[in-house]
Amino acid sequence: MGLAGLVIGAVAAWLLAQESAAAEMRRLRARLEERIGYWQSEAERAKVTADRLSEQTAAWAAGCQQGREEVLSLARALSRQASGPGAQRQS
């Protein structure tokens, strides 16, 4: 009975250790899946933010270009007016 008890005890300890390790693996896998989900959500939010900023940057650049064109148009008009027939000349 001594050897049989020793074998049964060793097998029982091995089974308990295996079940404990399997439970720990399940817990770690669940935690890892939660973290993966979190970082996937963060990546999606960052992509949305980057897309929005890209659109805003394009709109800002277009506005700057339009403003530049308006300033140049006004400068040309003022230049023509200053050099036109009714312009005063200094002596």
C-alpha cells in the first residue's frame, strides 16, 4: 500500500498542478484579450483623430491659399489704381 499510495499521491499532485497551470493560462489569456481589445480601440480612436486632423489641415491650407490669392488680387488692384490716370504724382 505504501508504494501505491505514493504513486496515487504523485499522480494527484501532478493533476492538481496541471489544472492550476491551465486555470492560470485561461486567466492570462482572458487578460491578454482584454488588453488587445483596449489597444485596438485606442488605435481606432487615434485613426479617427488623425483623419479628422488631416481634413482640418487640408481645409486650413485651402483657406490660406484663398487668403493669399485675395491679398495678391488686392495688391494688384491697389497698384493699378496708384499708377492709373487719376493718380497723383509727386514733384
